[in-house]
Amino acid sequence: MAKTDTSGGPLGGPAGWISVLIPLILFGWFAQHLPAVAAGEVLAWQWDWVPGLGVSIGILLDGLSLSFALLITGIGTAVTLYSTSYLGGSPHYTRFVCYLMAFMTGMLGLVLSDNLLTLFVFWEVTTISSYLLIGYNADEAKSRRNALQALLVTGTGGLAFLAGIILIGAAAGTFQISAIEATLADHPLYVPILILVLAGAFTKSAQVPFHFWLPNAMAAPTPVSAYLHSATMVKGGVYLLARMNPSLGGTDPWFWTLVSFGGVTAVFASILAIKQTDIKQVLAYTTLMALGTLVMFIGVGTPEAIKAAMTFLLVHSFYKAALFLMIGVVDHGTGTRDATVLRGLARAMPLTALVAALAALSMAGVPPLFGFIGKEFMYKAALEADPAMVWVVSCTFAASALMFAAAGIVAWRPFTGRLADTPVRAHEGTAPMLIGPLLLAALGLGLGLFPDYAEALVRPAAAAVAGTEVKVDLYLWGGVNTALILSLVTFAIGWVLYLIHGRLRGWLLTWKSRFDPGWDRLLGWVAAGARWQTEVIQTGQLRRYIFVTFATLAIVMAWTVWRAELTPSMTLGDDIRIKHWSVLLFITAGAALVAFTNSRMTAVASLGVVGVGVALVFIMFGAPDVAITQLLVEVLQVVLVAVAMLKLPHLNHEYVKTLRIWDLLLAVVIGGLTTFVLLTVMDTPFDLRLTEFFEENSVPVAYGRNIVNVILVDFRAMDTFGEIAVVVIAALGAFALLRGTKRGTQ
């Protein structure tokens, strides 16, 4: 049950006022650009963000982005006003407002971005904020589980989308959406780009087989459900497909993938909607139907199909937001959302019944509502959808008939007949809870009677999706034609389905969906795999960790050498003198002593010998400053490690004497490969570009004559800082380890 006590003050206190004013002001700002955009103008603003990577923050305001922006802010205003009463008395209301505002910001950024990289940033903002909103009731296990499910499914798709963005940048030479002018269909990367982009869009917009997370998102409070399902997150994938249609559309893979997945999702979800008894769940599945329909018609790609999709986008947003908010009023006013219990509410809740009637009639596609116009244009576009005309018409017809029945379940049955007993005595909702739904429902009626006003949004939106001008002439009555006949048959079949929906539900209940349980099994397998991997890899033996690390390095180096066909031509032994051999033997002796001693102190000292030998190499080859640094590090290391070794027991003598053949083999392989690679590098002509750059810029730019110091302190300042941070963290870890060991011995 919602918290409807407005003890926080009028409209939920300051948090409520702010949450309503922000989207309202934004709606006004976007609305003032409607005349210009309707006239065909495309408005753009751009600021550099990461100039070195060619990343900018750009705002693109055309018909498509403006339509979404107006829906996001307009419906956002209605939802936030509704929430002031629905959740205003909740102790977590302020937190809810923060989550909702973050979500609104993410959606606006997503639809307004003119750069794919910034679009992705806002894409993930919606993913994270929706996770927080779905899991708002964090004390309930169901909310936590469903929120995590939505996060993982959409987040995984988002990673695929990011990979697609990178490939698009490589193929198009830019990440700026408005600059990707030509289609990418002929590019060799087209297929992987298409797969990755569709993976992101299909998970976001819950296309089969990724559909299961969306109905589970109903664990969120009703205002969240209304917002997510009507105009925002779940349409993010639809927006992406629409935005990328000019560059990725028009190909057979695009056509058949979108038409197939969209059609299956529309029909499958409509069938599952009839199965539900919770009217909120009924609406959730009809949202899937709408998303599938939009994807299918974007895939068809003809001007008529794009026009139908953009019209239905508006239709669905208006009636779906109104119906979800209506359900919240019913839940608050009766204490239940069970369609088998609710009856006769029109007498106790007349305004809510009015909202339900208008919105449901639009959902069912009945004239003179705006939904009828949307359905007529969908049928008209479906009849021209070659070469998949039969499939598109069949899916549209089946989904529309089932949608008609679902509208009856949601808005006819609960409000007709004798008033039934409910957990709470049925009563009307408060004014803030009714204003938004009434306006949205009335808008569906007004645009149905005067569709010319909708053309101002549909025309520029269709042009943006099609990539060219699209003729848009919306009308309520187009005469007797095939589309009208299909609509009349839809009404008849839909009414029959409503009358027998009880028996259909009983039959459908015998069929158990495998998608949601399959998700739980998948997570179980992932957890089991993680446990097995941990048992195998995380043995607690440092020696094994080191062995695996160096074995992996050996495999990677060997593979690289083989693939690159490295063949160093320099002869080993050239220019090597007696002093060089002496230092080499000195280093070798130190390393051998480390391998065979059973004293940790001796091993540390022997490593110091190796370090001194390396310092001698630096001196012989003209790098005294590096040699001094090496000596200082070696001395410090020997002193510090020797102190630590005093706390540890001696090495096992027998273990040290045992010949560790695999360790010896790995050491020889690593040494040999490293030598081979170094010889190859030394045989390669030296690239002096960096050397010349530092020589030229050390004094005038960094005001230093010691080039090594300048590189470390100025040109690689962040790198040096990172190295220092690593050393400090390691020192803190060593200190904590030694301190813990000391305490443990007391």
C-alpha cells in the first residue's frame, strides 16, 4: 500500500514542490521550440568535453528528441504531482524524489545527446537510477531481487551497446550522431555493429527473450511504473533503434531481425497479459506488446511504417501513463489490484472510472480516441509491409485484439456491476492523484477529435527516423477501407476474447513460463561456477599464484612471438666484453643462491646482489642517475624486507633441496622468451620522435634541463602519482600485515 499521508506538508513539502516544478519548467522550455522543430528546423548546441578524444557534449533537438523530451517532462510532471500524494507521507520520500530526478536527467540526456559516448553515459544513468527506483522498497526481498534482475539484464546489454559504439566510431570516423550521414550497411563491421546495438536496444526495451525483467519491475511503486512504462526507460531501446535507423536501417538483417523479434514480442506479451489477475501486471505485459509493435514497425522502415510507429509512440504514452496512475488510485482506494475481486467501482470512484474509460478506449483503439488513429495507421502500414506483409498484419491484428480484451480486464470489469467487498472501503483519490491521469486521458480524446495538433510532433519525428521528409496527414475518418474493416474485426474478436478471458486465463495458468525461473537458474550456475573457480584458483598458496601468473605471461609471449614471426638478426656475443661477462656471472650467482638457500635472510641479501648487478649494468651503459636510484631501492628493500623476515620461520630445508622441475622449466622459458623479445627490439630501428619531443619541450614547457626528471614530474605527473600511490598502499598493507602478525604471536 502507498503512503498517502501528506504529513510532509502540502504536495509533500519542499521535495514535492521541487520535483513538480523542475519537469514543469523543462516542459515549458521544450514546448517553446515546438513551432521551430515542427517547421523542419533542427536545433543543436555543442560543447567540448574531452577534446583530445574528440568527445563533445552535444544537444540535438529534432522531431524525435523533442517528442521524447516533451513526453519525459510532461508525463514526469504528472507523475511527480501524483507522487506527492501517493508517497508524500513516506519517510523515504525525499530519497524517492532524488532517484526520480536522476532518472529523468538520464532519460533527457539520452534522447538529447548528439554524441554516442555521452548518450551511453546517460544510458547507464537510467540503468542505475531505475535499479534504485525498482528496489525502492529495499526491505522486501522481491524488490531487491527484481531490481538486481533489471540491472543485470539492461547493464549487460549496455556493455554490448558500448562495444557497438566503439565499432561505429571506427566505421564512421565520428561519434557524433548528426555527423553519421551515410548508411553503414556496406562497411565490413556492419554485422557486428548491428548485433551489438540490437543487444543493447532489445534488453533495454525488453524484447523476447529479454522481456521477463520488465513485468518484474512492477515491484516499484506505481508512479515509477507509470513513468518507466509510458515515456521513459523501456522506450530507451526504441529511441535508439529509431535514432540509428538512418545509418543502420534499410538492410535485410535489420528488417528481418526487428520485424521478427518485434512481432513475437507483441503477440507473446499480449497473450501473457490475459493470463494476469493483477491489473498492474496486465498493463506491464501490454507495455511489452507496445514495445514489440514499435520495434516491428521501425524494422519495416517504410514511410507509412515510420509514421505509424511515431503516432503509436504518442498514443501509448498517453493511455499507458493514465492507466498506471489510475491503478494506483484504485489500489489506494480499495486496497487491492486483483481483477477477480474488483467490481462496481464507478459508483464510488467516478473520476477514476472516467480516466479508466477514456484511456482504455484509446488502448483498445476505439474511435474517436487517439488510439483508433494509431491503430488505423498501423494497419495501413502493415498492409504495405512487403515482403513480410502477412506476418506484420497477423501480428498487429492478434496483438490488437488481445489488447482490446486486456483493456476490458483493466477498465471495464473493475468499474461495472455491483460494488464488491474490498480490503478498504472504496473511495476516490485525492486531487494531486487525479489531475495528471485526467489530463492524459483527456489528451487522448482531444487528439483523437483534432489529430492535426499531433502532426506537429509526428511529422518531424518521422522525418528524423526516416532520414528524409515524411508526409504526415492524421485523420479520424479515412472512409471504408481495408484498415477500417480490420479494425471492426479486431473489435469483434477482442470482445469475444474479453468475454471468455476467464476460461483463457485458466488454460494459460497451466502453462508455466520458463524465462523467469531460467534467470534464477542462470544466476545459480554463475554462483556455482564462481565457487568452483575460487576453489581451484584461490588456493591461498602464493607460490601457485606466482606460477600461474608467469605461466600465463609465457603463453602470451610465445603466442605473440609466433604470430609476429619475430626473427632477430643480431648475433649474441657481439660487443660483449669481459666486464660485461663478469657482471652477468655476478647476477647469475645471486639468482642461483636465491633459488637454493633455505634462509630467507640469505635470499633477501642475494636479491640485493642481483639488484646491485643491475645497477652496474646501468653504470656501464651511461645511466648513473638510474643506477643510483636502483642502488637506493635495493638497499631500502633489503633493510625493510629483512626486518619483515625476522618475524617468519626458516624455509623447510628438504623443500628447498627438492628439484622443482616445473619451476625450473618455467623460469627458463620466461628468461628465454624475454631475451628473444629484447634482442628483437634492439634489432628494430629506434624511433626518436618521443626523444626529440622531450628534448625540444623540456626547457620551454617544463622549465627543466634534467629530461628524466621532467618526464616523471611534469609530462607523466599523473603516472608518477599513481606509482607513488601504489607504493604507499603496498607499504600500508605491509605495515598492517606485520602488525597483525605481531599481535597474533603474543
